[in-house]
Amino acid sequence: MTSRRGREAGQTTAELAVVLPVVLLLALTLIQAALVCRDDLALVDAAREAARAASLDPDPARAERAASAVLPGAVVRPYSRPAAGETIRVTLAYRSFTTLPLVGPLLPDPLLVAHAAMRVER
């Protein structure tokens, strides 16, 4: 005769075996979302740095170097530089790669875009 406690322990193990993969998948998805949010924040900072560099120097390569220093792989989209005192707008794009095991292949790599504007000083 089996005790009631032994049967319940088996049921708990079976429930854990069913629920654990789902909980693990949800946890990995949350971690991947946090990594994409981290990339988005870094992209906003890179856009600000690129706009600052573009406001000081007419050479577009300086804005690209400033953005790459903050977030390697960020692409500065072409912009036109207005006269001194006007506002310059810079747009950056970055593909955030989803590389976590299990969830990375299921989620597409999002293309993040950030804008920044500053007054041209020179």
C-alpha cells in the first residue's frame, strides 16, 4: 500500500516537469527584452553624442566616430548641416541582435532608431 505522501510527491514532480520549460522560456524572453532595452538606451546616448559632434564639426565622419564610440555598429543616417545657430537633427539606426539560447532564434532582430537635435555652434 502506498502512502498518500508518496503519491503527492510524484504529482509535484510531474507538475514541475510540465511547468519548468514554460517558466524558463518566459524568463529568457524577459532577459532578451531587457537586453534590447539596454541597446535602445545606448542608442539614444549615441545619438546625443553624434548630434553634439555634428553641431561642432561639419565633417560627418566625426559624428559617426562619436556614435561608434558609444555603441559600435550604430549607423548615422545622412543629414544636412544647417547654418550656425540653427538646429541640426541626427538619426541613428542599430540592429539589436537577439542571441539568447532558445528565444533568440524565435524573435526577430529589432531595428532600433533614435533621433537627437542640437543647435549648430560653428
